[in-house]
Amino acid sequence: MKIRRIEDKCTKCMLCVKDCVSVVWKDINGIPEIVAPDDCNSCSHCLAVCPHGAIEHDGLDQAQIQKIDPDFIDSEVYETIARGRRSVRQYKDKNIPNELIEKVISLVNHSPTASNSQNVGYLVISDKKILRNISNAIFGFARKIFYLTKKFPGNLIYKIIKIFPASDIITRYLEPMQYYIDETKKGRDFILHNAPVLILVHAPKNGNFSNENCNISAGNIMNYAYSLGLGTCYIGFLNLSLKYSKKLRNLVKLPGGRMIYACIIIGYPAYKHANTASRKKPVMKWV
Ligand SMILES: Cc1cc2nc3c(=O)[nH]c(=O)nc-3n(C[C@H](O)[C@H](O)[C@H](O)COP(=O)(O)O)c2cc1C
């Protein structure tokens, strides 16, 4: 890794030394010196913190490192986005231009990753046939379970399961299943909600912090998409199904050695939520 301190621009403020947790930089007799360039994980903190543009780094795209305008940071705008974003389950029959999806992904690519691994990938599916096949596979499975609960011995097992309070995770979906089936026959999609695009966020299978990296990115996708007038919904049913079904993983053409940790549908909302959400009070304790 080639890192260079530009002598005549450097004021020796030591911010590069303070901000580098990889100990690539050290204060040697009042001079910030690059002592371990091979330990650099390309987090770009030294370049971002340097107020004088006194650092060059050949492993980074310096064009991406732009001055931040503090006047542009508006907490009220952020609050409106965070409070206003809702899960969208009704979409316009309208495609999203590829450039807009790319814009979302290139922005959320700024999300933090553990040890700056930057190991998150995005599978973008807009092929209607694949989307329909995914929905049909998951809904078909749920429908099968529902029919099993209608006859012996499934009905008996379901009766017993219902005694346990934790069963509400199952009953919540099985109780209204006949309605879901009837509506599905009319064209409604209760799995991917007929969204035009599905983004599957993936990372190395069983990698350290793969799940965390993907889900931080997923949160950013949802908020940023909302700011662009798009709607999203996290599809946990698909997370689960992909975990257990190789057939589904093949269907979405997941690259080898990777696992999908977050699934998000995205599209133009059929209508907008006029008001913000109500939430339980946060469980919070000062220690
Ligand atoms: C991990 C996770 C899994 C979810 N899975 C689904 C899902 O499979 N289908 C769905 O329609 N919504 C799903 N949702 C959306 C939640 O139901 C939704 O976020 C919650 O009800 C709060 O509503 P809001 O997103 O509109 O604020 C999921 C959300 C999260 C965070």
C-alpha cells in the first residue's frame, strides 16, 4: 500500500495519527509518519480527517473523497425520513430505471462494515418471472402447511401448538390464510407484494459480521430509497426461505460462498403514507 504525506501541505496537526486505529500512522518526534502501510485496511479515515489534503493513498479512489458541507446536514430532514418511511406493500406497475437502483446501491455502499471489509454485495432482480417464482414457492409452502392443519393429524398438532403463547408467530399467518389464498387467486402477492425489483444483500457465508454488514446496508437502502420517492419493504420470509432452500438460492443465482442476509423489495409506491408511525416507547435504561 503506498501512502504519502505531502510535506508542504501537512501542518502536523496529528489528526491522521489520532484517527488511525490500524496504527499505520505514528507520531514520531512531532511528525506524523507512515510506519506500517501494509496494515492499512483502506478505511480512508486519514484522508477524510485531514483538513489540508496532505495525504495521498494509491489504494483509494481519491475522487470520492469530497469536502463535507456542514450546512447540508439537516437533522429535521433526517427525522422526517426516519419517521416517515413505512413498509410499502402496494406498488405501481412501473419499472425503476436501472440508474436509480445503481444510485441507491452506490450510496449505501458507504455504509460501515466490520474492519472495513466492504464485503457486501447486491443481487438485483427485476425479472418478473423470477420474482413470481420466488413468491409462488414461498406462498405455496405456506398454503401446503395451511391445508395440512385442516385434516388429521395436522389439525390435532395445530390445536396443541396453539396452546403455547409463542405460537402466535405461526397462527398470525395461518389464521387468515384462506383470505390470503383467495386474494392470491385474484393476483395479489403477499410475499414480494408485486414489487418490480428485489434487492438481495449478501456477504460471505458465515463470515464474521456478514449479517450485521448486510443489515446496516439494508436499513440505509430503505431510508435512502424513501428520500428518493421510492417505497421498500424488508422481506424476512425470503431471508428465512433462502437460508433453508437451495432451490431458491439457485433461482436467484447467488454466487458461491455467499449468503443472503437481507431481502428488500423496492418500487414506486401505489400511494403514500400521509402521516408518521406510532411506536412503543423505546426500552431504554441508563447504566
Ligand atoms: C427483519 C424484518 C423482516 C420483515 N419481514 C417482512 C415480510 O416478510 N413481509 C412483509 O410484508 N413485511 C416484513 N417486514 C416489515 C415489518 O412488518 C414492518 O417493518 C413493521 O410492521 C413496521 O412497519 P413499517 O416498516 O411500516 O414502519 C419485515 C421487517 C423486518 C425488520
